[in-house]
Amino acid sequence: MPIRTGEGAHVLIDTYGRVATDLRVSLTDRCNLRCTYCMPEEGLQWLAKPDLLTDDEIVRLVRIAVTRLGIQEVRFTGGEPLLRPGLVGIVERCAALEPRPRMSLTTNGIGLKRTAKALKEAGLDRVNVSLDTLRPDVFKTLTRRDRHRDVLEGLEAARDAGLTPVKVNTVLMPGLNDDEAPDLLAWAVENDYELRFIEQMPLDAQHGWKRDGMITAGDILASLRTRFTLTEEGTEKRGSAPAERWVVDGGPHRVGVIASVTRPFCSACDRTRLTADGQVRTCLFATEETDLRAALRAAPEGAADGADGSGDADGSDGSDEEIARIWRLAMWGKKAGSGLDDPSFLQPDRPMSAIGG
């Protein structure tokens, strides 16, 4: 069963020996864009507010993960996490944890111009910003919103605030932006952003993804090599990171490719995921979840530790240790891989916006 490290703290280990040290926390399933590869134009049925974790519950779960389960990195995601009213406060409280986790945010960049400085002051280390095109008309087609300038300004604000390295996540879609890879990389190098191309994954709410219609890592690299010299960084530097990275024209800039479909990296996965309604997912493509929200809210009065970290409630239902035990058990059952390379693969019911990237 799970092993112990440090001062008796358990780690999140699975039966294949992988240890999760990276926690992805979805703060909301809502989004202010309607990207064609993610959701329909009319949006989705959002989670009801009572189903969402409160700010205190999020901080408590992050604290448990960091202090009892060996989590070292926390990534706040969505939906669009900048839509969460208490975001800055959540970041500030998590930054006060001991040991302090490294913290980042995945965002579409809208609103980042307004919040970047406050997030940095609260303790956020860096951001990942989604941007699929340099052309405003294509952006409007892909996202169904006319907010291209807002994203560019958000990127600049993040860089100026010191939320670096600023990483830009790009999905290429056939017939829309599949010709932009070299231009995007040139722009990223000029602006000192780290560009990462991501293969389109079967996580759209419409279930319209088709393997034979996607732009692959091979396609992306071939396109980039028409203009740039790429030198592979190597697996020893990659570690458990999802992106394979290449040095651009001898350095110092890098470009990454996350090939979840054609080059899965499940054997090195170090992630555990928490949805906005308190469900643990062992994998982005998991079809099963483990409910932590019920355990949080089942605690009798006075049994659970306070959200500020005071108190000790080991041994009681809803205690920190009970929640940690449930979390360890969920991760112990993590499957060997996502199953994307299996012809019988079934897309999860939750779309990406409801899981958290």
C-alpha cells in the first residue's frame, strides 16, 4: 500500500510506482469563450453554486495535498479561473502554506491585464495562456468571441508582472490555423514567451473529435522546420513534463509539443486532478471519479481542521487524515495509461471545461 516519506506523510503513489506531486485544481467550469474544440456556441449547463467547492474548501484540500500527500506544484485551472471571484485570496492563502508549493495558472488571458499584478503579489509564480492564432478574424471564428486584443494585452501584463516564464498553449485546427505554426513561434521568440503546441484531445462537449482529422505532433514539427532549426532537448531534461521540448535555432528559446494522442507520456505522469465540485480524477481521460466534497461536508461540527490550518482532527470522519486516506486510495487505483491508443477508447462524459486542464 502507499509508502511514507518525510515526517510520516504519505505520498500519492499508484500500483505502477508513479508518484503524484503536481495537483491541478479547477476553480470553475465556466468560461467566457466558446472555443469550437471545447464547447458549443450556446455554452454548457454550468455547475450549480452549491455544488462548487467554496474558497475555504479549496484551500483546505490544497493544504491537505501539500502537507500530507507530498504535492509540490499546484496549477489553478478551469473553465476560466479568472472568473473565480476569490482567486487572488485563494492564491495568497495557498502561498502561505509550509512547505510552499510552486503555483501557476492556466487561463485564456482575458482579464489578465487587470489581475496579473495582484496575482503576482499574492504569490502566483507563472501563467500558461491559451492562444491559438495571431489573426483576430481566426480568433473570432475559433472562440466565437472578439477578444483577441484582450489576450495579447493579458500576455504582456503577465510578462511585465514577472509571472514568468509565460507559456502560450496553442491547438492547431485543420483549415483554420494549421498554417500558423512558424508565425506563432517567431512571435513567441520575439516576445520572450515559451510556445507549446498541444494536439487536439477528445475532450470536447460535442464529442466531435476525430483521430484522422487532427494535426499531429509530426505535422507541427514538420511545419516548424520549414523556418527553424530544432534540436531535441532530451528526455533527461523533460522528466515528467508533458511537453517534449526543442531548442530553437541554437537557443536560448524553446518550443514544446504536447502529443497526448500520438506520443502518450502516461508512464511518467505525476499529476492528480481536483474538479471544481470536489472530485478527484486520476487522469484527464478517466471515466471514474472519487468524491472529496462529500467527505469535506460530512464532518461533524468541530471534527475538521479549520481552513486556516489550525486544529487536529485525525481519526474523525471528515478529518484531514480521512480525506487524505480517500485521496491516496483513489490514486492507488490509477490506470497504466489513458487508453487513447486503444481503438475501444471511450471519451469521458465531462468535457475539458468541467475537468480542468
